[in-house]
Amino acid sequence: MPDTLRHLGGVPVLVCEPEGPVLRGEREALDLIGEAFGVGAEWVAVPASRLGEDFFRLRTRVAGDVIQKFVNYRLGLAVLGDVTSHTNESPALRDFVYESNRGAQTWFLLDAESLADRLARTTAADGSGD
């Protein structure tokens, strides 16, 4: 099943399927960004299962490089799924996830419903939903 454009919380989101290619670094991030632009998405939702293990090891800089690509192209990135096993192993990653979730660009959420709720609240708060 291919990645699909869905409107979550009134925002166009490219929702990536769990079976797709693993996001290992900048090249795959650029592929997703291109796909998102092609369908008019403002956010990309990637299952945590599609992220390579190096993404969760901050010392590799993979997470930073990937997220920076999304920031550069002004696309939101939502990582969907339980990342607790990774954050339990790394206090630095736990802090990174916490700080990301406080921002407006990159979120770590359990599922698409959580993303839809957060996007709806954000859209309502900034008045862009009117």
C-alpha cells in the first residue's frame, strides 16, 4: 500500500505506510520531502518502525540531519509509534523527544489520531483554521 495524503486536523499530511523503505538518512528524507511536495502535504507522518536504528542514536547525527531537511523545506515531521524502548535507553534521546514535542516542527506521537488532535489544536490556536 503506498503512502497517502490524508487531511488530519484540517492539515494535509503525507501518511507513510509501515511497510515502506527505511528512512536511514538525508537521501531518504529528501525522497519523502519530494513526495510530500508532489501531493501538497504540509506534514509527513512516518511510523517509528520505518526509522533506522541510527536515527535513535543521537551521536550518529542522523536524526538531526533528517529533521534539518524537513525544517529547511518547511515541512512538519511527525514520528508515529511508541519510541519508549529507545528513550528508556537514552536520556539524551528522551530529552530530545520532549523538546521536539514542545515545538511546532517535529513531534513524536503514538498514532495518527494523536497527530490529528494536535494539528487541529494548533490550527485553532493560530487562527489558520478560520
